[in-house]
Amino acid sequence: MKKTLAALAALIPLSMAGNAVAADKTLTISSWAGPAHTMNAHVFPMMISEMEKCSGGSLSAKVEFGLASPPAQYDTVRDGVADIGWIVYGYTPGKFETTKLAELPGNTGNATQMSVAFQKTHEKYLAAAKEAKGVKVMANYVHGPGNVNTTKPISSYKDLVGMKMRVGGGVANDVGTALGVAGVNMPAPAVYEAISSGVTEGVFFPMETMYAFKIAELAKYTYNNPQGMYTTAFGLIINSDSYDDLSDAHKACVDKMTGVEMSRTIGNFWDEADTLGRQKFEEAGGKLTVASAADQAYFAEKTASIEAKVVAAASERGIDGAAALAYYRSLLK
């Protein structure tokens, strides 16, 4: 009997420890890119690990794929189908205007630099527009510099006139229109099939997609503009009710993954993804061409009207669009 009681007594601390680390709250993260994409391979695993460490194991999360198409991710989180997700602001036309300031031609830097500037600008100016409804924006960020990626070589932006190109959403659409491409809109995961089937002759994409979406297998020619061609604005969001329902301790854990430092962390991962994409592109025999000074000037002339349009649209949302853009660019110098 004494041995039995001693054994039971020894098990009690282990049982209590087991209960302490068992997650009593598991958030659902909706994602839409493939498992190899840096958001799924690095950002979300990091977030889950940090939640568990911060909470002593009582808060965790799981990534769910296929809950909704990329353009429907905002609604999926806002409506509570998922607790957390990442959205392309430009995939919801008419909903987000202020975020386009971070996508403009002439914005230079890598993903980390631009993401940090984007988040700081959001906090100082853009958040006042209250464009996101039913969600809390955890962090804003962008991918690295956007390029023209084609299945046949081009030597000038003039060569794009009439070419069938996937141009994405947001400012990328305006850039494509200004350059005279035959723009084709589709979510990023559909691009590989579109190029391989001949629906498009190329795509506006950053380097990370050469690996993440296997574009290096199809588009062997990349045309780069050092002055900044475009980028894409993203948001990491959490459903407002999901956040409000968390305990104070769990809210504190989520709060640690918000703001400027979270934008910096995500930007770092995207920069690493650009480096990997460049490596895969070169291994596949890809050729990178940098636009000449004359062609950079041509691009600037053709796209000059976009900035005023975006600034005006942002100002209509109740913020000083010109001041916000000036502040954003001051952070990139």
C-alpha cells in the first residue's frame, strides 16, 4: 500500500504539468499559398512557437489550407471562419485605398525596409481611415521589389505593349495598364498553370516566387527596375471577436506579434525568400536584365499619373495622402 501511494504521489506533479502545457485555446490560421511559401514555412511556425512559449503552452494555433480563395481571405477572417489570416489588400477592390501608397512605383528598398516603413506609416496615418472592419491589423508588410518575368526576353518596357501578363491587384494593375500590357488578373497560386498553358506570357512578381510558386521553371527572363516598379501590400489580421475573447494573458502573447517589430520580422523572412528565389532562378538558367537609365525614365513617364491617383484616393478616406506618402518615403532614405 505504501509503495502504491508513493507511486501515485509521484504521478501527481507529472499530471499537473501535463495539464499546464495542454493548450486550452487553439486559434485557426487561414493560409492560401503552398507549404513551401515563406508565410507557411517560416512565419506561421514562428508565430505558433512564440504563442506556445509565451503562454506556457496554453495558447496555440493551427494552419488550415483551403478555407477560402486568396481574394476571400479578408472575409474569411472578418466573418470568423478563421481567427487569423494574411491578406493581399489589392485582392479586395474598393475596400482598401490607403494601403496602395506602399505599392507605388518609385518606392525603393527591400522587403524589410519597406515593411517597417509601411507599418510606421500605418500607425501614424493610415489606421485613421479605419478601412479594415471586424479585424485587428497585427502587422502590415510588402514583398520585395516587383519585376517583370517573361517566357521570352525583353529589352525594354516598350516590348510589353500587347503582351498577356498576369498583373495581380492594386497598383500593379495600374502599372500594367500604363505600360500597355494585356493584363490578366488571377490569384498568385494560379500563375504557374496560366503561364504553362499559354494563357499568359509572363507575370509581375518578386524574386521569391521563383521558388515559392515555381516560376523559375517557366519564366526564364526577369526585367528589373532599380527605381522601384511596384510592390504588393499585405496585412496580417486577427478577427476582432477572436481577439476580444482571449484572456488578458493570451492577448498579451498575441500583442507581442504585432506592430513594427512584427513587420520587420516578416520582412526579413521575405528577403530571405527573395534570396532563395534568386538562387533557384539562376540554377534554372534564368537571365536578369536591369533596365537602362533611358528605360527607367520611360517607365517613370508612363506611370507618372498613378501616384496622384493613389494619393487622391487615400485622401478621400480622410487622411492626408500626400503627407503619408512623404513620410513613408522619408523612412526609406
